[in-house]
Amino acid sequence: MSAHAIEVILNRQLADCLSIPVFITDTKGNLIFYNEPAEELLGTRFEETGSMPVEKWSTIFTPMDESSNVIPPAELPLVKTLEDCYPYHKTFWILSLKGNKEKISVTSYPIIGRENKFLGAVAIFWKAKD
């Protein structure tokens, strides 16, 4: 991550220390990191998937509503944060790469640098209580 701004690097350092799943993207929506708790919930390691464009990560884990209707990427909190640099929250279902259906709550926020420059976005998520 040496090519990234210090604020992005610090968010990754924090994600490595957290016991809840975390996604980090660049300004274009490319997934640049997810931590070990995210690997467990999503069903695959970051080393296996590597970086992914928004078109892939926003659909690969199959986000769904309570009726199992697929949620369009534009309605996901992290995608919305990428569009307008504002925090969002939503609870929905995903289908992990291991085939497990999980109800998750997601909160996303923009990474804003010291010069008020948009540097990327973060999503923190966890299994939701039924």
C-alpha cells in the first residue's frame, strides 16, 4: 500500500487490529484491502481475490434484501459513499463464496485527507442479529 496516502495506510493498520470485518477502497471503488474477520465472513482470503474493481466486489458476495432479491450496487452503503463522500448504513443479506447466507449490517465512511481531499472509503460490517 506504499502508493497510497497516509490516511489510507492508517485505516488499513486500524483494520488489521479490529475484530470486525473491514473493506477499504480507493477513490474509484477498487477494493484495495479487507481484513481477516472479513475473510471469514465472506468465505475467501484477500490474498486469493486481491484487488477488485467495484463492479466485481459489489456483486461477487451477492447482496440481497429479505425477499432474496439482489440489491443493485448503487444501493450499497460503500458504493453510495464512493459517489458522494458521505457515510451510510444498511442491513441486508449476502451470499458468501462458501454458499452461506449471512445477514449483515454495514456502515461506510469516506476517507478525507488533511487537505480535504477524498482518498477512498471504508466499510465496517458485522453479522446482524435476527
